[in-house]
Amino acid sequence: MLDVHPAHQAASSWREFLVHIATIVLGLLIAVGLEQTVEAIHHHRELSETRAALRRERSANVARFAVETQEENREIPLFQEDLAVFTYLKDHPGAAAGTWPGKLGGQVITILYADSVRRTAQQSNVVAFMPPAEIQQTDRIYGLQQTLNELEASKYDAMNELRKTFAAQ
């Protein structure tokens, strides 16, 4: 809030009046300039903190992807054995477990990728301070992560439905 004090005495000439007005205008310009500078520094700091948090979140997601890739490579033979059992059970409903061509053992573990920093940056409108190319790159990365999350959820749901179907028989 700006606080403007009245002059101690009335202006007795146009010159004094113009000096008084110029002093007020200059004071207001300085105050607005300082306020804008503080806002710019605040936005710069907020953007720097958001970029650092996005880097940390992306780094954690890269680590999750590496773990998921290793886990998928380990699970593929288990899923292949599960599929062989499911195929056998489809052709031989109610067959005893001892006659199956393997055993059910594949577990579906989902690893979801984090996007909370990006959502927070969008909600707080920090992304408005980013250059368009940076926004596009960030959106592309998080869009791919969302696709991976959806695929993980689909895989989990499909395997659970398959297990329920054959467990009911």
C-alpha cells in the first residue's frame, strides 16, 4: 500500500507545483519499479526451484524405469509359463494342477511414474515463466510417462482379470 503525504505548504507558483507533481510521480515510479523487481526476483527463484524439483523427479522416474525394465526382463519367462498354463486350462477346463504344463507364478508389479512436481508447477502457474521449448519438452516427457502409467495399469488389470477367470473354473 502506497502512503502519500500532503505537502507542508501550498504551492505558490507553477514551478513549485510542477516540482511537487514530479516528486510524486518519481516516487511512484521508483516504488512500482522496486515492486516489479522484487516480483521478478521471486519468479526467477520460484522457476529455479521448480526446475531443480523437476530434475529430481525426472531422475527418480529414470531410476524407476530402470528397475521396471529389469523386472520386466525377469518376469517375461514367468508370464510365458503363465500363458502356457492359461492356454492349457482353456483347452482343458478343470484340469488338475499336476497336469498343467507349468505353474502360475508371474506377479504383476506396477511402478507408477511421479508427476506431482509438474502438476504443482502447472497449478501455481510457474510454467508461465518457462520458455515455450522447455514447456514442450517437459510436456512430452510427462506425456510419455503418462502413457507408461496407463500401460502398467492395463497390464495389471488384464493379468488380474485373467487370473480371476481361471480361478473361478
